[in-house]
Amino acid sequence: MKLDRLHCIDLDQPTLEGFRHFISAWLYQGEETTLLVDPGPLSTIPHLLAELRRLGVSCLDHILLTHIHIDHAGGTGELLKVYPEARVLCHPDGVRHLVDPEKLWQGSCQVLGALAEVYGPIVPVPADRIGFDAAPAPGLSAHLTPGHAAHHCCYLLDDLLFAGEVAGVRAEIPGAIYMRPATPPRFLPEVADDSLARMLELRPKRMVFAHYGLVDKAMQHLKIARDQLVLWLQGVAATAAFPGDYREEAFFAWLLEHDPVYRRIDELPGDIQARERIFLGNTLKGMSEYLEGAGR
């Protein structure tokens, strides 16, 4: 693929601490197809539309959703009002929730609280515009990759993998790698690991993290993600005896000691460190609920 036809559109949330270089949409203007990956929440659709106009996008062939969480897909229905010709691709299990998003919205409010209000409501997607196609365009393939969510997909465009959160979350550090798992409930490690293994079998050259950025060494990052799943489960087990209010701090301290990739969190800007600490609790919750269930 031609990287000069690939554009990252940042969907920053300036009212939220550290929510910069975190949410993004990716546009590819190919010779045979124009596609957009993860249009983001409703609150950022005006900015997204302005950027699409600036880039000369008069028609969208495909809107690819890596998963239907509100920060990735909440604004899809609104985007379709401007690009009604676009075909929306998502995991089959996510279709009904986008067509009738009330349950998805209520779940988002329950998990995210005030953050969901900042993102904005989820606009319904017309049923005749959404579905799943394993080979939607030349050079493009879709892959079901449950793990971060049951309705997660990845998309391979030539040698570039739009990975969503299959490999977790990344933040940019010059000359180094910072990554962490993103495993909210309901987390099944064997399912997440299988998805990563299948993405490794595709042998992508480059990879786009939904959160955040394009990396040249896709295979290295996918392997790190598999290793982190194992290591972090060990850390969750090792800190299980700590009482509720102290558990997350104990887990964080354990990670700083044992995970050299996550340890680089202290090299991130202060506001992004704060954002990352907020999401640590979701990963801990998913992993601890799995281990507690496995022990019953």
C-alpha cells in the first residue's frame, strides 16, 4: 500500500485530561476504494467531517469498525448522514447494537459514567448500511478477533494491519515502546491470545493501534502483546490478597518491577500518565474477574 494515501485524523477531547493522541480515525484514499477506520464518538464528528473535507473526500466506500465501543463507533450513524453511500463493516455480534443502540448506550454510561456524556449519544446506523464481509475490497480482508471485546475485528490492507485494540494500547515514546493490555470484563485470555496468534500468522509489516499510532514493526508489537497478557495475569494473581482500595496500587507497583515495557509509563507526559492510570483499573477488573471465576 502507499503510505502517502494514509491519514491519521486525531479526535482529541480537550476537556478531558490526557485525551490527546489517544482516539483517532484513519483514512485511506486508494485507487479502488476510500475507507475510514473507527470514526470515533459523536462529539468529534464535526472535526472529523472538517478534516475529510480538507482532504477532498467526496465519497466513502467503507467505514470499518474495529469494535462498537462508543469511542470508536458512537458517531458512525451521524457520519452516514453526510456519506450515505458508505458500507459499514463490523463484527456480526455488533450489528444489532448499532442499529438499536439503546442497550449499548446504557452500558457505556454504566461503565464510563460522565465520560460517556462527553463522548455523546450513539446515533443509530441504518440496518441496510451495515454488515460483515471477510473480503470487502481488493487487498482488504476482515478478521474476527475477540478479546478486548467479543465484537472486535481487525482489518488487513495489503501489509498493514488495522489492529484496533487486539494488542492493547500504545503511547508514543521516542526510541522506545510503551504498551499495555486492554482487557475490560468479560475477559477470556485464551480467546484474546488466539486472536493475537492469528494476527501473527498474517505476518503484517506495519500496524495501526486504535490507541494509538502507526508502527513499522507489527510482529514485534503483537509478540509483546501476547507476552504481556501472560505477565499481567501473573501480576493480578500475585496481588490478589491486597484489600480493595490498595489492590490497584499494589498491582501498579508489581508491574513497574516486572514489566519493562509498561515501566516506561514514567517517560510519558504527565497528563497522559494520568489518563493511563485511569484505564489500568479496567484491565485489572477484567483479569481479576477471570481469575476469580477460574478458581470457582
